[in-house]
Amino acid sequence: MKTQVTIRCLLAVTMSMMVLSADARAGRFFYDDFSDGDPADGSPVNWVPSWGTDATGYTLTPDGLKVAGAMAAGPDGKPYIYSDISVRMQIKRTSNHTDGNWVSGLVCRWNEDGPGGYWIEVRSPNRLWIGHNQRYVLSTAGLPFDVDKRELILRVDAVGDQITCWCWPADETMPDEPQITLVEDVVPEGTFGLYAGTQGGQAVYRWVEAATLEVLTVDFNGDGQVDIGDLLKLIEHWGQDDPICDIAPHPYGDGVVDARDLELLMSHWGQPADDPTLVAHWALDDAEGNIARDCVAENKGLCDGYLMGDPVWQPAGGQVDGAIELDGIDDCVITSFALNPAVEAFSAVAWLKGGAAGQAILSESGGANWLCLDPLTGYLMTELQDPRSSTPLISETVITDGQWHRIGFVWDGVYRTLCVDGVAVAQDTQEGLRAFSNGLYIGTGKNMEPGTYFSGLIDDVRIYSRAVSP
């Protein structure tokens, strides 16, 4: 009863909030608390040992990552290149504090051989500094606490030509105003890393979080619209720490889904989602021709699909406008490479109607069936899995009943989840997912074998480089 009252109150409140507007920018890139036991496994980020006068790089401890120098890199070990980014971290300074020049902090937009880069650091007893690696100190600020006696939160936003810095004790709230704001347009992009300087200098980093400062994604369920479906998702997670729905204040949220998230959601109400994480989108709304167009303009047609066999366009027969009808014999759509499942969180979603046991909805050529139907039961399943595992994820949900169903596979870096009609129907954990770099098949299995061709309608296939809640 209490939940019903809460939902009614929230729905009522939304009507008075629809006139709000906001220029919100956010998008979490990674959060790492070093709890997985391997800072170099690429999940969620690969820390590469780097500089440090004692050349120790880093050591994993029960308290966090004890750092002399470490760069944030991808699974291939190559440092990430950022332009606009917000980073924050919790630091415990652990070295001998008798050296007043001992520093700890981070670098951003770092270029060893290019135009330089920026370092942001704290120094004993109470100073916050920012500098350029070729021109040294650019700005400093005093702090109203001893940096050696408190655990610290350090946050840096680099947006355009402005760099903004905050530092505060970990057991206090973030200051309203930054201690340093610098306008500096010399270095537009570069890498990001952690460091502690001076002989013997080290610091323990409890956790590190980075957020790309892109257009905020408020399309929780990945259907391209900000509407009642997203509102219901937010209500479902009200009062919880849900990273998908906790969108305010940007860019990190505040650890709980509450009125601020509702306000920000309603500022985008009824609008098409401007979603930079939409990697590919085959709306399948065409009326003729042999090309299934990818609706992501930035792809410039590179992910367009090509019809094989004799599929039939159904321009008025889809769940979202049109759809494509496949015969289960030799019809399918072939696309180019869209996304490597091993690199980052991602989601694949689609509408379907029909199908039979053993058939596939979405697969990677020569790789794995991303979304398919169990050969014995017809239950929704996926073959995307850890390279050291041979266990598919199989639901107990029938979707071959001749009705429209929205299905999805979601990978958040830890959990792989199958969803049907907005409900998680199967979930487990994986150490990672196998890497692939081939094109995709819509409507047939990974090897295009007889019996894997889909018989029925497929509509609105989307791939996101984030975890959605379909």
C-alpha cells in the first residue's frame, strides 16, 4: 500500500515539473575501488605502472592501490585519451611527511611528447596546486585543514579550456565552490594518471571514478524516448543506489535515487534521447530496398545492414513503426562491426514476434550468438561469456508465443543479464566477456547454420555502449 501511495504521489508531482529545463552533462566512464584483486585486468580499467622517483609503480593493498605512478588504460594497455572529463578519488597519504615537497594527486590531459599536460596535487601541510609539466605552477590555493591528518577527496573537471579543482576531507561534504578555477587552452586532450612524487612518496588511493562530460543519458530503458517507461524505472529504484537512475547531481549522482533525479528526468520529458552511447540502431522501418539503414548519424552509413535472402519489409507492421519479416530459411541482415563486447559495458536490445527453438535474433559472425533461443526449450539465452567459461546464460522465459516482446542482453562489467519486457529473467556474474571484432547478423546464428534462421518479425535493434534497463 505504501508503495502504491508513493507511486501516485510521484506521478502527480511530475506534472508540475515538466516545464523545467537543464543543460545536464554526464556519463560515468569507470569506477574502480580495486576490490577485484587485479588492477591490470581491464575491469573496469587497466592501471599501467608509470612514473615515480622510486620506480615502484603501484602495489595493491587491502586499503586500496598504493601508488607511486599509474596510468589509466584500456584492456590493450594503451592509455585512454580524454578531452572533457571529470575525475575524483579518495586519497590517504602514507609516506613520511617530514618532506614538505612530497606531493600526491593526479595528471590529466597528459602528453609526454606533445604540448605537455596538467598535474593537480596536494602538498603539506595545506596546499592545493595545479601546474603544467613544461611551465610548472599555474595556480595554488590554501586549504582549511592539514592534508596529512585527513583522508582527502580530490575532484578535477577539465571541460573545454577550463580546469576546476576541489579538495575536501573525506568525512565532510563537497565545498560549494572550487578552490581553483583556471582557464588554460594549451592542452586540449591527453591521458589520465595517479602519482605521488618525491623520493619515497606514496599514497593509497581508496577508489577512483571518472566521468566523461557528454550529454546526459536519461533514457534508462534504451528505447530512444524519455517517457513513462523511464519514469517507472526511476520509481522502481526510488530510494536505492542505482547507477542507471541516479543521474543528479551530475556527473556522478549522489548515491540515491530521489527528487533531484526525478527533476532532471522531467526536464527531458517527451524528448527524443540525445544518447552518445547509442553505437548502432537499425530501426528496420524501410519500405523497400535491400539496405537496413543504421540511424546513428555519426556512423555515416558504415553500419548499414544488407539484406540476404528475400526478407519482406513491413512498414506498418512493427512494434515501433515498421519491421522486417524473415522466413526462417535463408533470410537475414548482415552488418559491419559495431562493438567489441570485451572492451566496456554494453547492451543489445530488440523487439521480436515469432521465432522457434534454436533460432537466433542477433549474433556475431563466427563468434557468439548474442541473443538467441535455446534449441531445446525455446527460452531466451545468450552465448556471450567469459573466454574461460563455456556456460551460456539461459532464461526460463518463453518468447515464441506469437506476441511482441522486447528482449535485451545487458553487460555492466560484472553481471550479464537477460531481459524480457522490462524484467530481468536471468542473471549471473562473469570475469569478463570474450573479445570479438567481426560483423553482426540480424536473424541468424553465428555460423548461418540451417535451423538458426529466425522466422517472424524483428524490429528496432539497438546496441549501446552502456548498461541500460530494457
